[in-house]
Amino acid sequence: MLTNQQLLQELRQKQQQLEHFRHAVGQPLQAMLDQHDWGIVSGAGHSGLPLLTLRFDHRIALDDPFLLALAEISEQTWGPVDFALFSGESQDPVRVLSRTLLDQRWRWRQSSR
């Protein structure tokens, strides 16, 4: 069982991680994140990966430049991340790994040449 001191230390560590992440994403992505309900849960994703939840009020497009940039910065910050993307169309999230999003981006770029 965790003590109050351990819980406080863990909370401070998570707050520092989120602050580091917010600075890493830059102002345009910070503004986009501020418009959405989002969070990160350590170890709650597929195979123990961090789980980033993000709630949209519209249809999710996996080639959305915001989402692709978020996947890239998430990987730079935490390594591979599991995304749970909620849309305005369904109660169930779309689950996708950051690496899958980034692989798709490469394929879309290659096919557009």
C-alpha cells in the first residue's frame, strides 16, 4: 500500500511529465489540446504502454495533422503510446498505437508522390 508521501511524490512526477510534454508540443498543439479533454495514464495501455485518452466532438480522422503531430511528440516524450480516441459519434473509443499512426503517415506521404 502506498503512503501519502509516495502518492504525493507520484503526483508531482506525473505533473512534471505533463508539463514537460506540454512544453514539448509547442504552442499550436498546446492550443489544440486545451480545446479537448485529454489525459495520460501510465501503464494502462496495450502491453503496459502509456494510454493517452483524447475526446473529440467530431469524427476522428487518423490522418489529422494534429493527431499525427501528437503521436510523434508522444513517442519522443514517452516512447510508443496507446491512444484511446473518443469521437462525437460513439461511446466506444478508437484504439490505435502511436506507431501505427506514424506508419500510416509515412504510407500516405509515399502514396501522394
